[in-house]
Amino acid sequence: MNSVNPAARFLGGARSLRTRLLVAFALLGVSTAALVAGVDYVQARDIILQKAQDTAVLTITERIETLPPLGDLPPSQATLDEIAGRLSGRDDTAVAVYRDRRSVGRLDPDTLPRELRRAVGEGIVVWQRVSMNGRPVLVIGTQLRLGRPGRPAQPPGGSALPPGPATQPSELEIYSVRSLEPEQQSIARLATRAWLTGAVALVFAVLLAVLAGRGVLEPVRELRRATNRLGEGDLTARAQIRGTDELADVARTFNNTAETLERHVGDLRRMEAEARRFVADVSHELRTPLAAMTAVTDVLDDEAQRLPGDAGRAARLVSGETHKLTRLVNDLIEVSRFDTGTATLALDDVDVAEAIRATLRARGWSDRVRTDLPQGVVARLDPRRLDVIIANLVSNALRHGAPPVSVRTHVRPDRLDIEVGDGGPGLAPDVLPHVFNRFYKADTARARSEGSGLGLAIARENARLHGGDLTAANRPAGGAVFTVHLPRPGSEPGDTR
Amino acid sequence: MTRRPLLALVVLIAVLSAGCGVRPSGVIRGGPAPAAPAEGVNLYFLANSSLILMRRPTRQHLSPTQTLVLLQDGPDGDERAMNLTSEVPTGLDPITVTIDASGNVEVVVSADVTTLSNTAADQIVCTVGDALSTTAPITLTSKAATRGPRTCPLAG
């Protein structure tokens, strides 16, 4: 398609809009100037040359016609020289040729163009521009005809005689060479003027292109600025609308789009906030009745051993589900704290190894979990949140993974890594990206699980609250491994988190 | 991608530059050749056996008969130096040139016109024609015979 229009391809190939505008304007200006100045130049040159030639031909013709009467023929050398001398002027040199003889002088008829000499034989005045020694000259050639001698007194009755022609050929040829250098200089001045015109046109074209480019490119730049801001998430970004042209239309469309987007995103955010607040409110509202229920189930648990049959099973079921519900509500409250940004850190200097052992001990997992915990690692952490992280990860590993479950810490220069791994089959590739999603069930066949479905999400939020992160991966040897990365502010004095 | 337009630009500039200035032309044809005034008498002699116009300066105007006498006398010294010759024999006298009412020119000579060579006849016809400023056919007549009417082959 592009091969059809090389000019368009050339313009399209230019890098920026400004360059393309500049090139287009410059081409337009220069081609217009070249056309006008070129036509002007050619016409003026032809007129100058034609005028010079006509004048020269007229001059030589007049000189020939006003020669003193030619007496002898064939002409003597003296006559030839005299004719040539009389026909020569300030600007031109003439030579008179009769058969194989010629007038004395610098001009050699043999150097004249042969076609011109042949044309002279036809009995007409001919001329030709040629280059002689690299200089432009005009060569005029003609035969010299002779007027007939005066008619004698008519004999009686001779009136009926048909008159002969007034002139007759003489075999005398005249060549005149005139330099065209003055004309060449005039034409050179014309050319200079034409080039100058082109240059001025180019300058004007470039100036116009710059002005037009500014008019077009400024709104484009403004639009780009606004688009960039919108892309970076600033939904209040608007383009300034200037004028009523197509670019202003684009800016207006952009503004409308941005406005709609801002409204929709605002609505979505509001709806999400409301939903979260609703969850938080519901959780809070459930806490009080749950506390009462827990108290009741504690009593039921004591009694359940004594209750017979179905009644005892029902009492144990109610008790178990009530504990689970309490855990779920507590997790929901925790999550909603993160969502509303009200979760805060209560930092303390914590002996990491001791804190992890305490967590395992408190839940009775000490003999089910292998630990590799270097002693004396002290970090500035929120001990309660570290406990939540470790508890959630280990609980997850015990529930979904296979033994051996291990906890080990690695002290790195800038951070502390805590790895919780298991010996199970690991996480499926399609599960891995979603493992931290709330209520995500890796095993869909298992409708109910022990956990709330929020454990990993809460663990990650806690790690992030510390300025760290939680990642999940599979060991090459098999088994899933969850790694908590916690920054160590102590090793980085600049980091005050 | 920018190479082809650049080439075009160079070619354009080259063409513009080449079109500048005064360029040689072909042969331009004008009007008929101009004529210089002339005086004297026209005689036709021979150069390398071909008829040639020769003009000899004279003080006063000569009649056709007087002109024919000059022709009969042949080239003078200078003219012979230019290798001019004549085939017109001497002994044509007395010569009379008559023109009748219908424009027929008759040259009456005393020698026998049939003995004249064609070239000599042309010399006489051309010379008389120029002397009378006419292209009319001319008849050569002697007592016994006539030649012509004929016209000058160089007329025009």
C-alpha cells in the first residue's frame, strides 16, 4: 500500500509529528517556489536570449544593407577584408568568405558549426548559439546578395519586359560571432535571484511549520500529559480544552471518559467500603452473642461426657461448631481491620527463636514440627502478629501438607526469612497464584475444612504490615514452602519502619 | 527509507543547475539573406568551366550593347589572375539588342550563332539579361540562324 505513495511513506517514516509537519511545509514551500521561480527564470532567460539574438541579427543585416556599393566580383582580398572590417563592431567579429578565400582575421570559418554553414547555402539568415572555447557565443551566418545595378533607360517599347529579381546571389558569405557573456551574466543574476527566492520560501515555510506545529502539538502534549496522569491512577486528570477544532473534540472526549471512569471507580470503591464495613459490623455484632454461646458450650462440654447417646454427640457438635464460628468471626474482624487500615504494630525486641518455640508450645505442636532456629536472633517485631503468622502457617502445613513439617529461620544481611515447609505433594501450579486469596479452597472436593479460609490471607497482611512479605513456592525436592520475609531495621539505620 | 527522496532531491538540484545559463541551440532560420548595394556592370565568365557572375566597376552606366562588347573582350588582367576565362569569341560586332512590343528580346550578332558553344550562349544571355534587368527569355540571332529563346541558368 505504501509503495503506491512514496511521498506519504517518506512523511510517515519521519519520526515525530513536528518533523513531518516541518518536512511537509518545507517541501510545499520549496516546490512552489521552485516551480514559480523556475518558470519565471526560464521565461526571462528565453526573452533575454531572444532579444539579444534578434538585435544582433538586425544589426548585422542593417550593416550589410548599408555597405558601400560593392564594385568587384569575385572580390579581391582587400574587398573581403574591407567587408569584414565594416561588418565587425565593438561586440562582434565578422568574417567574409568567398568560395575558398576569406578575410584576414582571428575568426576561422572552419571552426564554425558545419550545419550552420550548410544552412547559409539556402539563402537565408541563420544563427545558432554555440560554445566557443567554453564561452557562449552567437554565430550569425548569411549569404551576401547583391543588388542589381541600376536599370538602364528603357528602350522604346521595352515596358513589357518582365523585371528580374532585385537582388542576386553572390557566393559571398558573411559570418558574425558575438559573445553572449553579458547575457549570461544577466541570466546568472536571474538564477541567483531564483535561488534566493527559494531560500526565502524555505525559511518562511519552516517558520510557518513551526508556528503550525506549536498550534497542533501543544494540545497534543497537553493531552498526553493528562493521559499519563490518568494512567498513573490520578482519576481527576483532565485535559485543557482549547479552541473548537478536532483536537479540542479529542480532549473533550478524553475528559468525558475520565469523568465517567472516575465516577464508576468512585462508585465501586464506595460499594466495596460499604461491603467491608458491613462485614466488620456483622462480625462485631456477632461477637457478643458468640461469647455467650462459648460460655454455654464450655458448660455443655463438661456435661457432654455424662449425656447419653445422641444428646452427647449433639452437645459436642454444637460446642465444636461454636468454637469454629468464634475463630471465623475473630479472623473476619482481623481482616476488616487490615482493610480499613486500622491495624497497628506494637513493636518490641523479640528473640525470634524463643517466640516461635512459644507459639508451637502453646498450641501443642512442639513434637510434630521440626525446628531449625539459630539462637540469639533478635528482631524488632510485633510479637502477637508474629505469633499469628507462625500459627497460621504451621496450622496450614499440618492440615493440608504432610509430615515432616519444619520451621527454620535464615538471617540475611537486610532481612529475616522464616520458612515453614512440609513434606507433602506441594501446591498445584493452578493453585499457587490464588493461595493467599480469602476463602480460597485448593481442594474443592473437600467442602468443609478446619480453618476459616482466612489464615494465609491474614498471615500475609501481617507480614506486609511489618514492611515484609509472604511468598509461597514448591521445593524442588517436593512439598510446599511458605517464606516470611521480614525486614531488619537494625541492620539498616536509614530504615525507620 | 530517506535514501530515495534524498536521491530525488539531488537529481532535482542537478537538473535545475544544468538548466541554468546559456545553452547551445540548434540552427535557427531567419528571413532571406540581406543584399548589399552594388554598382558596376555584371559580366558572366567561367571559373573552372562553370558560369560565374563577375562584376566590374564602371564609371558610368553601360548599354546592353556596350556590355556585350566588354564580355567579348574577355577577362582583364586582374580577372585572369583569378583564373577566370571566357568562351565568347571575338568578332561578334556589330551587335544590336532589340525588344519588340510583346517583350521578346533579340540579340543580333554578326558571327554565326550556331558556332557558339552552349556556355558562350549562356554567358551572352545572362549578361544581356542583367544589363536589361530582366529574366525574360532571350533569342540569339545571326544572318543565317537563331538560337533560343533561352534564359540564364544562374537567374534567381
